[in-house]
Amino acid sequence: MKKRFVFISVVLFSLLVGNMQGQTVKVAAAANLRYALEEIKKQYEAGNPAVKVEITFGSSGLLTQQILNGAPFDFFMAADTDFPEKVSAAGFAAGKVETYIYGKLALWSLSLDVSNGLEALFLPAVKKIAVADPKKAPYGKSAVELLKSRGMYDRINSKIVWGDNISQTAQFAFSGNADRGFIALSLALAPDMQGKGSCYVFPETICPPLEQACVLIKGSEKNGEALKFKQYVISPSCDSLWEKYGYGLLKR
């Protein structure tokens, strides 16, 4: 009887500790989200102290591959709609793919003026141009499509320095390792880069906003906080933070 009482006590204590620790939501997020999502995470955890949000940032393509290989994520926030749809089509989604914000492509330089947009690529001082890998990074794909649509890609192809993701691409430009960089506007508005260099935001008439979508990953059904965090990200509670980093909001 005494041993049984001790066993029950240990079980109850373990359950109590587990409830006190709360749950962890593991998020796979596109690199363009780094600063905005860190603020959203901080805001969410402040209102939900029993919950911890762990974020892994990377290119949408790389994160998709990790998910398809069984990486234990609860929630995927991509930089486009194609990669979440790929996750869903492969049977790794728990629920539907949903758009959460719209991103914008920008041209940025630490030391050279980019106010005239694409024409700034052809100045003699421009030796290297940073672009994210279009196979893995939707912002890189958007940049390449823009250049090709204007008949400029072949003219500058030899100058392109490829980044693994949009965050690394921005770092190439910020460090001066590239004279120009096609980056996410959200990164140009990040603390490290805001107010520095020269930035040109491409108008929607020539470069449509990037529709960024998210999806819960199979297995997240066991973690009720994953759905709550997803709902929070899409809710008006985050609108001011998305706008702070230059994103376009959902039409509700």
C-alpha cells in the first residue's frame, strides 16, 4: 500500500510539474520573418506565460525539406503559398494552408543610391548583386522573375552572388560584400539596417506582393497551443507589428 501511495504521488507530482511548465510550440519560419516574428513571439509569451515558442528560421525550401524528412515542427510559416501547399500535398499538414501576410521586395545598398530602382543595377560601381536562391527562397524567386520580366536578368547574371536565404542575402548587402541586394522590406526595416543605406521598394505594378502562407504540421493536434499561436499570428492583435516591418495585412 505504501509503495502504491508513493507511486501515485510521483505521478501526480509529474503531472503538476508538466502543467506548470506548459507547452512548447515549435515553429519553422521563413528568414524574412525573423524580426517581426520575434516581437510577435515576445508579445504572445507575455500574454501566455505558460507557453514557450521556439522558432527556427531558414529558407522556405530548406524548412519544407526538413518537414518532409520528419523534423518535429508544429507550425510552418513560409514566404509563399507553394511550399506550404507542398507540405500539405505530401500529407504532412494538419489542417488547411492559410495566408497570413503579404511581403514586399526591396532593393538595398549600404553605400550606393538605389532611388531609381532597377536602373541602379547598371552603374559602373556595381560589381556584385545579392539575390537569394530562387529554388529555396521565394523572395529570390520574385527578384529573378522581376529581372527576367524586364529583360535584365541576362545582363547582370554574372554579377549575382547567391544567398541561401533572404536573411543571408541581406547580410551580403549590409556587410558590403555585395553592392546591391534584393531583400525583403521587412529586413530593411529591422533594427540593424533601418535608417542606414539606401532602400527602394518595388511598386506593386511591377512586383506583386508575396503572399505568405502558413500551415500546422501533422502531430501538432496533440499540442493545443500550436493552433492558438497560429490563430494569434493571423489575428488583428499582430497587425501593428506586421505593419511595423512593412508587411501588407489580410483583408478581413
